[in-house]
Amino acid sequence: MSSPRLELRRASKTYQTNGQKLEALHEVSLVLEAGTVTALVGRSGCGKTTLLNLAGAMDFPTSGEVLIDGRATNSLSEGELTALRRKRVGFVFQFFQLLPALTALENVELPLLLAGTDDSLKIARDRLAWVGIEDKADALPYQLSGGQMQRVAIARALVHSPDILIADEPTGNLDDASGDQVLKLLRESAERFGATVLVATHSVEAAAIAQVRVQLRDGRIASTERV
């Protein structure tokens, strides 16, 4: 039997702050399969972003494990972690994180250039076309609307066809129409590219695209709903 794409096994995360221990997550266990969308919901400070960082191998649990295809992230070498983040994980942020001096196309192409991918320009153009803004390829970020910038960010996150897509409040700075477009793209990324999508959100509309909704409270799973 194959391993799930992404799994957290009793994962806890504790930080040291001003000499005090703060437990951001407590023994969280989740299994996320390929081609599915999971929404993390809960109040600010409940542990959503901490969980995303663990799932994307940007941080590691203090205890417990995070496994990608059956391998614990904290057992990987620095080279393996770099390759994992560069090739297998995509990130979408609330504030877009586009490089202001690069065009939309250059922002999308950048991860492929860093990875030394052949046909990087063609692939980047294809992703921009998929998110529906190929006509903005030569625009700089300041020339784009918030919804357009987030679509560029999604194209960039998916340009290397990652196995895991992490989205942190992806509609938090968007109007309703732009937010709906972004949510449609996130759902399609699971259906079309087979990505395991993990979304942290305050939005009822964003949570509604997920097959699994996980309610976090004080760093613990309060409930799990499967649709």
C-alpha cells in the first residue's frame, strides 16, 4: 500500500519566546492525499500558519513527524530539502510576494530558471495562459490588480507542477470576484495537476472548495469535516 502524499503524525511545535515556552501546535495528525483540497480554519493565532510551515518543510516539528511520501522531513539533508521546496512544493501567500522588478512572466519563470529547467519560458507562458492573464505577461506587479497579482502567484507556484500546494489566506486581500477566480484556480490545481492543496483561511467561501475542513483551536484539531 502506497504512502499518503502528506501526513502529520502527532506533530507538535513549541517556540521559545522571552524565556517562555509557547506551544503553537499540539499533537496534530492529518493525512492528505493527492488531488484533494484541505482547508484549515480557525481564529488568528490558532496555529494555521505554523501547520502550513511544517507541511511545506519550511519548519520542523518539535515532536512528532511530518512525512511526504512516507519520508520524514526532518530526516532529509539540506540538499534534499532544497530540492523538495524547489521542485515538489508550491507556495501562495496573502501578500503575493512577487518580485517588483520582474514582469509577470519573469516572476512565473524564475523557479524554473533556478532549477535549470529546459523550455522554462514556454512552460511559464503556458501557466500564465492557464490562469487567464497571458496578456499581462510583460506587466510589472504594480501594473496589475490584486486579483491579477494573485493569479500570477498561483501560476508561479504551479509552474513546476508541485505535488503539494500551500496557500496562506490566498483571498485575504481580494474583492469577492477576484477571490472567486483564485478559489476556482486552487480547486483546479488539485483536479488538473493532482496537487495536494492545503489552504489556511478565515473565509467561508474559501473553505467551501475543500473536500476536508479542519477546525483548529489553540493549536489543536477541534473537528474534521469531510464533504
